[in-house]
Amino acid sequence: MIEITGVSKVYNRSGIKAVDGLNLTVQSGEIFGFIGPNGAGKTTTIKMMVGLLEPTAGSIKIDGYDIRSNAIEAKRRIAYVPDNPDVYEKLRGIEYLNFIADVYDVPIEHRQQRISYLLDTFEMSDAVGDLIQSYSHGMRQKIVLIGALLHDPSVWILDEPMVGLDPHSSFQLKEMMRRHCDEGHTVFFSTHVLEVAERLCDRIGIINKGRLVACGTLDELRHGQMDESLEQLFLQLTEEGAVQ
């Protein structure tokens, strides 16, 4: 579960609110899609959720733990995939995964099973012994995903997780997201691929200029206009700048 209450972020140099008074709750068992134009505040919001940025105002809780006052416990419950797969290039894939497993105190027996399963799922078994600097963008995205999911946390926070993935890996990730939520856990992810959000998400939030302009199921966002696609709704809401 994710609880975001009155969260704002102001960057001092510009004085502009990158995120403005965001209130949002994502329940257990829910895939939540977070969409918006470039520069709308998606990545800023996500970085505050995982503790990489300090909110100017407001609070964020992960499974009941405040990301600022109880950061370690909150972060133990998070799988975070950033929008850019920056990773330690001088490590081999397996060294990186064991490093991440050490950070999260994953027992040896469990980590071996988990690593093997995830490597097979994302077709990385043959490359895991190679240096990460030799990986393509898609392979780096896969190794970051595997590392993020390795400790099997309850809350997945994924920033454009399918960028660079091949169709097989993209399909596998979507299947895993659905299973994760069917088991009573939470997935929060941003995407520019509106067709994916439309098919996959239980609820969708649309952010524009730092403010949440709409939030709900696809039917709720349509307001009775059942023939409207998410793309049409998105264009209307972000062009008009309507506020929820």
C-alpha cells in the first residue's frame, strides 16, 4: 500500500512546484498506472516515493512506514526501477545481483533460487557472467529489473519499466505485475505507452504540471463516454489542464 498525503516538491533555483499538493492512495492488490506529459512530475514523484528526493511538504508511507522517518523499513518493502538503467558497469551481472542480495540480506539459498528464476524469466542466464559494460540498453534494463525484484518486496515502484525490453520480456513483466497484485501486493508504474496502461491497470492517475488532474478506473475517467480511449482522455485532460 502507498499513501501520499499533501506532497509538494519545489526546486529552489526555479521556485516552480514540480509536484503540487499530491494526494494519492494505492491499495494492496492494485496495479496503478501513473501517466502524464514529459515534465509533468512523474519521475519527481517516484523519486520522492523511494527516498531519493526530499519532499518540500507532505508525507509518503509505504506499507505504513514513512519514507523519511522510517526510511530503512520503508525501503525494504520497495522494488524500484528507475527511468534510466544506470548500473555498475565494471561488475559482472552475477556480481551485481549478489551485491543487491547482500544489501537486502537475502539468504544464500533463497537468492540462488530467486536469481535463477528471474534470469530464466528475462532470458539473461547466458549473459549474467559478462561485464555489465558489454550489455545493450535492453539487457541493462533487465539486470536492473532482476536486481529490484530479487528480495521479493511487497511494493513495486517502476518508472517506465518496459522501455528497451524485447516483447518476450515485456510480456513476462506484465504477467508478473498482475500475479504480484493478485497475491495482494502493490504495483505503481509510470508509462508513456497508454495502450499498456489501458489494458493492465486497475486504476490510472494523470498528472499535469505537477498536479493530479484525474484518478480512477478507466470507466470512472470516461464519465459515461464509454467509447473514449485512454489516449483521448489523456489528450483532453492534459490540454485543458483540468484539476480533479
